[in-house]
Amino acid sequence: MKRYITYSLLTLMLMATVISGCKKALEEDPKTFISPENFFKNPDSYELAVVGIYSGLPLYSGNTAMMLEMCTDIYGAPSAAAEQALPMYQNAPAAFYYNTREAWGGAYSIIKNANFILDELPKGPLEELKKKQLMAEARFLRAYAYFYLVQLYGDVPMPVKPITDYANLQMPRTAQTEIYKLILEDLNYAEANLPESTTAQGRVYKLVSTALLAKVYLTMGGNPLKQTQYFANAKEKAVAVINSGKFKLADDFAGVFHKTVYTSESIWEQLYVTGLGGNPVHGLTLTAATYNPILVPADWFINSFATGDQRKEWGIVQNYAGPKGTILNPFFQKFADASGVASGTTSSGAIVSYTFPYLRLAEMYLIAAEAENEVNGPGAAYTYINEIRKRARVDKANATNVPDLSGLSQQQFREAAWMERKWELCLEGSTWFDLKRTNTLQNIQNRRGTGLINPIGAYNQTWLIPDKEVVNNNIAQNPVYK
């Protein structure tokens, strides 16, 4: 409940700022609003405001999942009843679709709130250490949102201060290199100033920044920036998380999921109130009656796993008997709760509160493996990737189950690492980003062929900017799919 109260207070506060900014133009004297001066009365109010930024998370929903996961090579065709899903799957997006509007608007909402609070914090009656910690938290969340935007859209507007004058609402697109520069500045500040731990799961702390830096550096080393010097930084940060002693791979792959609190592997996760639901992926994956799934495993992907791989044996459910003996189409189990299917629980009645991982230890091992291979070849990289493969074994004592990798060339290891990420991290919001940074979007064409309305092309490197934002900001649209 506190989460929703926090959101309401922050919304009122931000609305008050807009009203205040309009005061002169409207020639009114509002009597009932919360101004920043009235809201920020004590140190606790500043922390309340920073916590309120989290209300913009997750940046993953039924709509944005179409962009982040569905439009990749590992998924089969979505339900025809899912609005706007099929044309997206067929590579025919439109600038007015919900998914791009939601992706853009959600990220900029976090940025707007972070900028507002960052502008107020220096004035606050806080101890210097606490002030820096809260600023670090806000800057981390801003960096997270910009990292999401720059990967999806390329050059984007980059506000870093609250906009208090309508004359300044229109902003040009800023070059990706500058966006990434801000992301690194914010994350390095966060890493230096966030506390070592947090008292509330779901909030960020020092090693969350380190982990996200690893992911950002890996991305910068790939397409489109191709700043390969950052692979070394990616490995350094990933190994720092691995060697921190704060985390441990869960003994069993299935033990990572279907939880309502952090596991030993959790670095940063979205939590939901038990009994109220909220996890967005359950309804996107279950293939039972009344569901309109958009994230269903492609046949080739099901068949791509090694013998005895729990990521298939537990992670993808096949031949599941639904009500009246109906056999369901295969579905991912990571975030799906099928327990109510047999009793006839419909999609509208399902309440799923499983956590959703933003960053977990397994990804740090995969980043370390991939980055080490890019810098030095596969020699020392096997250690990291084989830890993940060992954990994936159904029978841990049987080395033929998901066998260790060895004897690969640098290119062979590179491709193996990319595939390992698909097996390990599918559904978690990285699949499309990985295809882009590895410049392998053509895999979609190879898998779907004539099923695409538009062939995969250079325009697939970015999604279409929402039509309203193009008009309102007077900015150029990204290349049209054709």
C-alpha cells in the first residue's frame, strides 16, 4: 500500500509544479496545491519523493514486451486476438501503436521525476551523506531510463533539468554518444555514492550500479557504437559483482523464479504485493483459454537446448493438460502460474505476484564470459559461461547434460555466448537489445522469412518514435519500415 500512497503524493507534488509554472499565463492564484516548498518540509519528504520515482517501473508491460521480446527470433506467432501484436511480429510497426507510446512515455516520466527531485535535493535540510545517497538513487534511475530509450530509439531528447517554461518544451534529439556519456556519469556517481546495501528490497544500492555499468559497457562495445575498448570495462564490473561475496547462483535454475522476495542471485528486482498481483509476464505467456499470449516459444528454440537442460525441461512446459483434458500449446513457465488452469481460473481472475528480475547474478557471469572473449579470446572465458551451464543441468552429476564448452574459436565462443543469453535470459527484456548490439537482427528474417510484411533492414536498428512526440517536439522520425 505504501507504494501507491508514495506515488499519489509525488504525482500531486509534480502536478503542483506545473500549475505553479502556468500561474502567470492563466492569471490565476491557485489556493489548493502542494508546492515544492510546502511538500519538502523535512528530510523524510525528500526520501519519499525519491522512492516515488520507482512508480514509473517496470518499463516492461504487455505493450512494451512486443518491442523488447516478441519481435525477436526466439518467439512464435502471437495470439491473433492480442491487439497490435501480429503486425508488430510481422515487422510492420506504426508510430501510433500503444507499445512505442508507452515505452517512450514511461521512460520520460522517470526522467522527468528524477530531474525534478535532483533540482530540489541540493536545497534540502539533509546531512551531506544522505543528500548524496538520494541524489545517487535518482541519478541511477534516470540513467536506467535513458539506457532503455537510447537502445530503442537511438538519438533522443535529453532533458537534465525540470522544464518550467512551456517555451522550452520542444527539445531536439541528442546524439547517442552524448546520451551514453550522461548514462556513464550518472551511474558512476551512483556507484560512488549509493549505500552498500538497502533496507528495502526493490531499491537500488552500490552493486546495482556496478551491475548496470557492466551491461552498459557491454552494449557500448557492440553495435551501433562499436566502442570496443569498453569490453574490458564490462568484464571488470561484472567480475566485481561476481567476486563481491554478496550474491550466489541459486543451486537450481527453477529456484530463481516463482518467488515473491529476492533470492541469493537477485541483484535488483521488481517486487509486487503478494495477493494483489502485478507481474506483467504471466498473462503474456500462458496459452490456456481466455489468455491472448504474445510470448510463446518458437519450435526451433524449443529444440535448440542441449539434452538435460532445465531451462527447457522446467522453463518450457509442453503437453500440459488443461481443463477437460485439452492439451495446451507450449508455454514459458518462468513467470507463469499454471496452478489455476486445471480449476478453470481465467486470465482476469489470475493473481500473480512473482518478482521480475532487472539484474541477476547469472547475467554477470554471461557478461564476464562474453567480454573476456572479446578482449582475450575464449581461454579464460570458459570459467564464467560453464558455471551457468553447470547450473542448468537437470542432473548435476551428469556432465553430458548441458556439457561444458571447450575448444572453440573466438567467433564460435562469441556465438555460443549470444545463444547462452537467449536460453538463460529469455522473457527478461534483453533479447531485442542483444540482437541489436550483436548486429544479428537478420536472424529474425532467417527464421520468419515470408511471414514478415517488411523484410528486416537497417531501419530495424531503431523503433519508430511515437507520432505525437514527433509533432510535439518537432523532431525527425526514425527510418520507416518498408
